Amino acid sequence: MFDTFSAIARPQGIKVALPALASPWQSLAYQALDSLLREFFNGFEQTKHVMPFPRQKFQVEEDWQRGDVFQRALILDTFLDFNFYLSQQLQDVIAAEVQYLVSTRRNRGIGGWAYFPNLPELPPDADDLAQIMQVLLRAGYAEVLAPFIEVPLQVLLNDQANEDAWESWIIPKQMSNEEQVLQQEWVDKAWGTGSDVEVVANLVYALQLYDASRFQTEINRGLAFLYNNHQGRFCWKSTWYHGDYYGTYVSLRAICAASGSKTVVEAAIQFLEENRNRDGSWSIQEQGSSPLQTALALLALAIAKQYLGQRLSADWLEPSLQYLQAHYTPQQGWPASPFIQMPMGRPYGFVHTILSYESASITNNYIAKTCHFIHQHHLL
């Protein structure tokens, strides 16, 4: 049995009418969406990543920096998933989030977006750019906002190419101001260099959405990097994210969107299926099962299977459904779980500390996205 609620009542008199629920996966999807909408109306207070950057060391006005640009772009992507099926009822929410993301753009230098917008030492980066490109394109703002995208994108593709793919930080080769010099110094001594597999995957997917014909050379370069940089049996491990499944999800999404190697996709499916726990969950190594990792693994699997013209059966999915149902609470939806990691000491080849970010909003986001995708593409 599954819930039969027909609407999500929101503060300020806003009500989102839901279609008749047709599967328990759809019920979970709307429960998670409810948590995301509550967080939207609370100003995303539980979504922000807050870290100390003392004024004695950094050129900041406050000792604590707050970032939610990337997280809110992820959540906006999920709102966009649901909006079509809810007859555009989330359009005002989507418009407000687009406006917020545009407002966080760097207004100096090459523009772009940085994870902590007000930290001068942190450059704009390819991951934020790719994620914001995706949601602006999906929301229908491509033509209006193309100038905001084009400058940092061209700097990234032309100035940050390396032997593998592209650097994650977007800094012009010909640095034109003191802030860019400062950013390069901090890349060299703190943030680290090199191509990050999950960032390249996110960028490849964004380029596919933006203009696949124009960027075909770059897309092929990114796909070749992904084919050559899986670990073990086609698991893509991230630099900046905990666990095996975020990197695997974004890599498979990019490969499938670009009509990439089916042999690689088949091998990744085998990896995902073999690593499911008996209770239907997936785990972070040495930390036990996790609703977030379960959602990411299921989403990767669902995208890969759809690409190959296959379906996940309700019977095979049942243990995972029961696992997710058992970990839901009305107060927060699903619990926070380690998501973003920041490896300290990376430029010196010795990571001495891993700083982490987690939020229930991120878990709810991926459960909403995953359950909605499974219902729409594997059960209908």
C-alpha cells in the first residue's frame, strides 16, 4: 500500500495538486518533493554549507562563508523534473530559483559561479558552471543568459585543457587582475589541480544539453576521459563527493546522453547490481548503508538500463523500496548523509584531512529525483 494524498499544502496559501498516485515509488517521490518545498519556503536554511575562513588568513569580510549555489542548482533540477508532470505548478518556484542563481554569479573578472561566492581566494569552477548551465537550459533561459555562460565556458575549454580533459578551476591563462593571481596561488597550495572525473562528467552532460553539435569535439574528449578513468569494474570515484555512486551516476548520465559506449554502460550496470546490499541499500565504504547512496546508485542504474532499452522490474526493486520506506520520517524526510568532501593537502599529494558537508535536503533531493525517474521510466 502507499499514501493516497492528493495535494501538497504549502505555507502562504500555495497548494500543489498531485495526480492520482499510481505506485509506491511515486508516493515516495512526492513525499521527498514535499520536504524540498518546505525547505524552499524556509529559505534553504538546512541546505547551506557553512565553513570558517578567518579574516586573519583570507581576504573576506566575515569569518564564516556560506554556500548553497551548487545545492540549490541540484534541487532546481529536481523541481524541473516534476514541473512538467504537475502541469507547470512549480513555475513560480523555478523562476525564483533561477533569479537566485543568477544573483550569485561573480560580477567581476570572467564571471561564472564559485562554491562560496564571497570567498575571493576560491575561483569560479567547472562543476558549478555545468550544474547551473543545465538548470538554466532546462528552465528555458538559454538565450537570455548565454552571455553569462559563454565567457567562463570559453575560458574553461580554451585555457584549462590539460593532457586528460580540463582543470576544474576556471582561471584565464593571461591573468588580468590581482584576484585571479590570488586564486591561482590558492589552487596551487590548497585546492589542488587536475581533472576530476565527476566534474568532467557534469560538464559533458551540460555541453550535450547546450549544443551537442557545436561541442562535439569537447564531448568526445570528455567521454574518452571517462572511459579511461573508471575504477575497478566501472565505478567512477569522485574527488569532491563521498562514496562510489555520485561519480558513477553523473558519468553514466553523460555517457548515455551522448549515446556513448554500451559496453561501458553494461559493465557499470553489473557493478551497481553486484554491490547492492541484501536489504536493498547501497553503502559508503566502512560507513554502512545510506539512503543517499541508495538513491544515487538506483538513479545511475535506472538511467543506464533505460539507455539499453531495459527496465527495472518491480520485484527486483522491492527490497530497495522497503529500505527507503523504512528510513522516512515526516519531520525531515530522509536523513542527512555525507555528500561533498573537501580533501585537504591535495596539492602536496598527501590528504591529511577530509572536510565534509551533508544535508537532509540533498538526500531528499536525490530520493525525489530517483523515485520519480523510476516511476516514469520503469513502471509505467
